[in-house]
Amino acid sequence: MTHSKQSVYEPLTESGAVALAARLGLFPEGTPFICQEIGDGNLNLVFHVFDPQTKKGVIIKQALPYAKVVGESWPLTLKRAVIESNALRTFADYVPQYVPKVYYSDESLAITVMEDLSHLQIARKGFIAGKTYPLLSQHIGEFIAKTLFYTSDFGMNQQQKKQLQQNFINPELCKITEDLVFTDPFFDHETNNFEEELRRDVEALWNDDALHLEVAKLKRKFLTEADALIHGDLHTGSIFASDTETKVIDPEFAFYGPFGFDIGQFFANLLLNALSRSEHEPLLAHIEKTWNVFTHTFAALWEQHNVEPYAKTEGLLQDVRQQTLIDAVGFAGCEIIRRTIGLAHVADLDGIEDQPTRIHAKQLALQLGRQLILHRQTIHEVQQIRSLFFQTFAATH
Amino acid sequence: MTHSKQSVYEPLTESGAVALAARLGLFPEGTPFICQEIGDGNLNLVFHVFDPQTKKGVIIKQALPYAKVVGESWPLTLKRAVIESNALRTFADYVPQYVPKVYYSDESLAITVMEDLSHLQIARKGFIAGKTYPLLSQHIGEFIAKTLFYTSDFGMNQQQKKQLQQNFINPELCKITEDLVFTDPFFDHETNNFEEELRRDVEALWNDDALHLEVAKLKRKFLTEADALIHGDLHTGSIFASDTETKVIDPEFAFYGPFGFDIGQFFANLLLNALSRSEHEPLLAHIEKTWNVFTHTFAALWEQHNVEPYAKTEGLLQDVRQQTLIDAVGFAGCEIIRRTIGLAHVADLDGIEDQPTRIHAKQLALQLGRQLILHRQTIHEVQQIRSLFFQTFAATH
């Protein structure tokens, strides 16, 4: 079966994408489609197929059987397309307003046809351009609360959850995170990528035994704790936004993982943007609002829809919430560090043109990441993240 | 596929068992087999097929599609036979000396043909008869250390581990443990079964909010933490033993669960036997030796065969060991309580003929279970279990 799938696969062309769009019956017959390949070509082909008169269109995304990274190519499972379309459909059961609609998927061709979101902007790009997205944290807080709750042992039949977990076993994509987020940046590994001016700071991380122990514990959580179906890569580049709308895309890293992981990655990418600009407030406010919306929404669902007989037990929700915050803070620290010195950087920092300013921002990022990891057990309220952020600044000025 | 399997299934007869034994080519042609059905008939058919002259034989075990419990019958997946034979084979990769050899399995008939262990005795029966099994803790400590280490993210390729985890998703059998070990005994549930003299003690458990919170946390660990392939039901009735040999049987509950679970269930069943007799020492010594053998063996494997890049990180092994002991103590507490007042009792306690003595032993069991659960975070050395055991006695005399 795997073999026949492999043999059927071939990359889509623009004319093939148009033919597929026409075939799905989403547009009137004879629509004069325009097709543009808009992907970055590293991991996926992404075709925007639309009617130039009505501007209505679809996105046709096809996974490529390899990843181009730093000039090299490594094989990468096509199964990630199935994971992605299944995750989008599962999330749509709970938060249809926050994910693109999936119209069609083809496992053997690794294709997903989905809603055209080209009226929105990737949140990272908007933030870098100074946008604030006033509703982003309301929406993401709700997205995380509902997807985590309803796919966990608290919101879903516990036997059905195990079947869903089985469908989302995702070894190859998890390995990317295990290596690039939790391991390589903390050792002298060839995938790392940093400016020479950071070498002293980076070598300090490599030799930091206390930090290694805490990152190892966080990695173990990522490897073993199957709380809920998580997005697995919820950075600001995986979010389309406007002032009124938010859509989460690209859940190809989805699997059953710890409650705190998506929250932590989102926090980290807000903090990375905050480090790149002088006006920190909108980003810090987003972190706090995301957490507050998350906890209120999660608590309301817990109250009304919990299937676990111990749901009403005094202290259990508080324990879950507290552990989730601690883990999220630790995961955020790992993400900040890897986005600064690991294989995959963020434009928020790399785009700072003035070299001394850029290096300083990256040094702050490394220090903030380290503080979040080492002091996460002392974080009881989300506001303490703000304090750590400003302490990091104060300590280096 | 499921349908065709269901339609093929039929219960084995004695003549069918003999025909199967002959067909496997394990015995000379024309062997005059004797066949005896030796199962308890509640969950499985178990045929002992042997040559009366040489005494050589095999065990043919077939899962029944239902479980008879307290006079009722509930449907139970036949897939447990596949889980059992696959788990025995996986364990045999690491500790062939401690599991029966599997000669043959048939998924559609839910049959496993395995080594005849009739020269050994079920450890629970032996303990009740006053045996001590001097090598039991050496063997079980090694069994647990090796099976846990080699199937965990420390001893196995982390991507391969996820595939193995996928093969051992075991919702229906896990539900039995979730209900009967972690839930029902702590609420006024119809599956509970206890003598009326215990009602005051039992109702105290049902109203114990602090206890509920801690059991809920332990249940959450069982539901979410996928450390290693665990046996899932490692009580003294799942162990065949003699003075020189030990064999672990019946891993139909196997799945990827927390490191501490098998250890905790084994400790609990040793403690239940200790509560039933005046000579406690051999049982308490077994607990300590099991833990010491486990930690030494696990540490040696960690040193020599660890695949995790953080293996050499100062403090990581200690953290894993400490958390495993804490969890094991908590799981032991749950097991002791459920074996005393839940659906499935143990002969160690139920077999005490003198009624006041039996009630008193059960009261001690409930108190010890509660203490183990509530005070597990304070347990840093295995010897503290002994102290808790004697404190429980002292507090009630």
C-alpha cells in the first residue's frame, strides 16, 4: 500500500492545480482561473488558484518529499500532508472560525485543498511592520483552550482519545522538533547557525549544566506526555491575521503532546518580536491576554463539558493550569534560544539591520530564554513573564 | 478486515487444541497428547497439552470475547491476545529468561501457544502458603529495569519507540485499569465490593478530598505519560515462580505508560501479602531489593546504552529515578485500596479465615494505601515504605 502510494505521487504543475480546482465543483463551469505558485519551495508547493473577476479562489498545498534546508535536501515523509489535513479537520470540529476550511485532500498525492486566506497577512510579517492585531490573543487563547480541552482526557471519551492519538503518531516531524528545538542549539552541533559575535554567549549555553538538566526535562515532557492534540508549531508564522480575523495554518507537526507546548511557542514568538522593537507593550499584553483567555475558556469548558469523574475534585484544575504555565514558560525559553542560534531563525531578529542592535537583541534573547527555562517553576502568574522580560533588559544595560 | 476476523473466530475445543499442538511440529509425530483445560474460564481458555511420558508440553491460550465478572458478562476485545503475544515477544528481546517463550500466535483466533510453565507456581499462591522465593526480587527488578529502559526514549531509537507505542495503543484494557484501579473504589460505585464492617472506612475514602486530588493526579499520569512499554498488570498473580526461576505472564494490559506503574503494582501486592501475615520481613525485603536491583540495572543500562543526547547530563538520571519512586508509591497505594474494596480482590486478604483479623487487615490496607498516596512526595528512599508500613500498624494498635 505504501509502495503504490509512492508510485502515484508526482509534483503538481500549475495546469494540474487549475484542473484540480475545476474538478472539485467549487466554481462555476468555465471559470477562467489564474494560478500562482506562492510557496517558498522549501517544503511544499502552494498554489493560489482564483477567479480574477470575483477574486474567489482556493489554496492547493502539496507536500514535497524532501526539505530544502541550508542548501541541502533531506527526505521528509509525505504523510505530513495527511497529518495536516486531519489536524485541520479535527480542529474545525471545535474552532471552525480559526482554521482554514479543508475542501479536499488526497493522501497519495499529499495534497490538501483549502480556503483561500490571501486577504489576511502572516502575523509575523504584520508584527514586524508594526501592526498590533488587537483580537489576536482573544482568538489564539480560545483556539488553544478549545483544541486542547476537547482532545484531552477531560473533554473527550478517553478511549476515543487513544484512537485519535494513534492516528496522530508523527515520528518524523516530532524528530525535527526534538533535534532543532530541544537538542542541537544546546550543543556544538552542525545545524546551529549564529553570528560570530554571539560565540561567547552560545558557548556559555553549551557549557551550562544547570540549563542542560532543565532542557532535558522539558524534552522528556515533549517525548512522553500525551495530554492533547497539539498544533506542534504554533509560531507567528503559522498564523494568518487581520484586525478582525485569525486563522491558524500548517499543523503538519500535530501530535499528542503536552498542554504547554503550543502556548509556549506562541509566547516565545511574541517575545522574539518584542525583543526586536522599542515598543514592547502590545506584545506583552498579547501574552497576558492569551493566557487569561486560555484559562477562562478552559475553566468554563472544564466546568460544563468535563468527562473525567474527578473533574469536580477541588484543586485539580488549578494543578493542571499551574503545570501548564510552568511548562509553557520552559518551552518558550527553548524556542527563543533555538530561533536565535539554531537552524531556523526568525525575521523579527535577523531583520534588524543595525548590526550592534541586532547582536544585542540576540544576546538578550539568549538570556531571556535561559531565564525562562531556569526559573519556570517560580512562575505562578503570567505577569511574571513581563517581569522576567524587563529584568533581562535591566541586567544588561 | 475486522469483520472477517470476527467471523473466523470460534472457541477451541480440547481436540482442537491437541490438533494445533500436533500441527506446530514441536513434538514427534504420533505423540499421544493429553489435554487439560486449566483456565479459570473468566477471560480466557487455557489448555495444557502435554506428552504424558516425557511430561513435555505447551500452553495454548485463547482469549474469549467476553469477561465473566461477578456473574455478569461484558464484551471484551479479542485484540488483547495480539497485545499479549506481541508484548511477550518484545519483552523476550530484552529479558528472554523472565517470560514464557511464544511458539505461535493466531490473531484471528486470538490464540497464543507458549512455553509450559507448569513446573512453577503462581507467586501469590506460594506467598500465601508461606514461601519466600529468594530470587524473585532480583529477577523482577531486572525484568522491570530492562523492559522499561529498552522500550523508553533512553534505550530505543525515539522514532522507533513512537511506532511501537502506536502498536500498543490498548484502549479497552486501559479502561479497565482507569475504572477499577483509579476511579470506582474512590466513589460509591456499583462495581465496589467490600464487607459491611468496612463501610465507615470506605465512606471516609469516598469523602476524602485531599485523597481524591492525589488519585486524580496519578490517574492523569496513567492516562497521559508514555514513558515505556509497561506490563500493565504486574501483580503477584501474573508471576510464575520457584526458588530458582521467575516468569512474568499475562501482559494483555501492556501499553506505553509511566515508568512507575509496574513497580507500584508489584510493591502493592507484596504489601498486601505482608498485611496478611505476621512475618512481614521477607515481603518488605523483596520491595527493597526489587527497587535496588531496578535502580542499579537501570543506571548501568543508562550509562552504557543511552541513545538520548542528554544522557550524560548531571542530575537527569536522579530526576527520573526520584519521580519513578514517587509515582510507584502512589500507584501502589491505589492498587492496595482497590484490591481491598474494589471489584477484584486478592486471596491474600480475602483468604484470612478469622473475621476480625481479616477486617483489621483490610482496615490497615486502606490506611496504608491512603498514606502511600498522600505522602509519596516525601519518599526519597525505598526504606521509607517500610517505615510507613510499620507506622500504619502502630497508629491502629
